[in-house]
Amino acid sequence: CEDCGKSLIGECKLHGPLIRAKDRVIPSRARLTLPHYLTLRVLELRAGNQQILGVFAKKVIQKRTQFGPYVGQLSTKLTRYDESRLVLQVLKDGGKYFLDTPNEDCGNWMMFVRLARNQEEQTLVAYQHCGEVYFTTVKPIEPHTELKVWYAADYAKFMEASAVFIKEESDVSPLTPVAKEPLDPWICFSCRSTFATFALLESHQCIQKDRV
């Protein structure tokens, strides 16, 4: 203690504890790669403060906009499985490898994009090109809309998965669509109120939040 000149184990009983200054929290590599017109939203909080995140548009994103490549580690085994994200594989030097993203410091923002559960909410297709995986928009994405992805037709065959098609003017009738599920509600984490759309949550006047 510099005030009483003593070397102590623990805090000084006379002058009290030191004022601890914390380092600034540095965003992970994946979060730093997020384009300026996209944002991450917390959709759900699970046990152990685990955040379920989604990627949302902040402005209109045009159709045929390409994102990528997806950054991950090549692995012969899938070390991390998340039922809300796509499983991705690529061909490299004649071998088939998983694109694994064990943590946010090893990947880019594309690891946060959730999979589409039906045709209507799909905004992106994932496909392989020159040993890399890219996402491309299949329709204009409006502000406050979540980016959700599924495999392109050829890539779905490569992944041995069912195909989800976005119907175009020139398209033939799509395959049987994936069964629709109710959309996740938007939750205000201050007062726990739920809303059907993000716009309703955004306009919500939360009394608890104001008090904080």
C-alpha cells in the first residue's frame, strides 16, 4: 500500500481496496468483419448467458449481392454443431472437408447467419466456388430483415441435403417446400415483453429500460 508503506496480502484494511481499471473489451474477429450495413441482434438468451444471434440488414441489400468467402478451419470431422446454422463442406485437393468454426476468433461474420426453415424466410443461398463457400442474396433484403441461408441446388446435392428454392418468374414449380414453422418472437430483455415483429419491438416504449 503506497499510503501506509506496507506490503500486504490482499487489500489494505486501513485504506481499503484498489480501484480496479478494466481493459476495453475488444470485439472478436468475426464481429469486426461485419459489413457496415449489417448488424447483429440478440434473439435469445439461454442458460449460461449464451446468446443466440442473428444478422440483420440496416439498409436495402440488392439481389445478387455476394458475401464471402466463409472463413473457417478445414477439418475431417465436425467439432461444433449448431442446429440453427448450416453445416458446410468443401472439396480441397480431392478431399471433402468440413468448414469448421470453433470460435469467433477463427471465423468471420458469416458464421452468425442462421439457416432458413422455409422458402419465404430464405434470403441467401450458399454455394461452393474454387474450394470456398459464398453466400449470395436471392432477392432484395429490406431493412430490419434477418439474413437466412440455405444451400443452392447443386450444393444441396453435394451436401446430400434437401433443396429449398426461391421461385423466380422464369422458374418451374419448386419442389415440395419445407414445412413452415412459427417465427421466433422478439423479446424485450428489460421487461420480457414479446412482439411478433422487430418493428414492434423497436417502437416499444420500455418503462424498465428507462428506469435503468
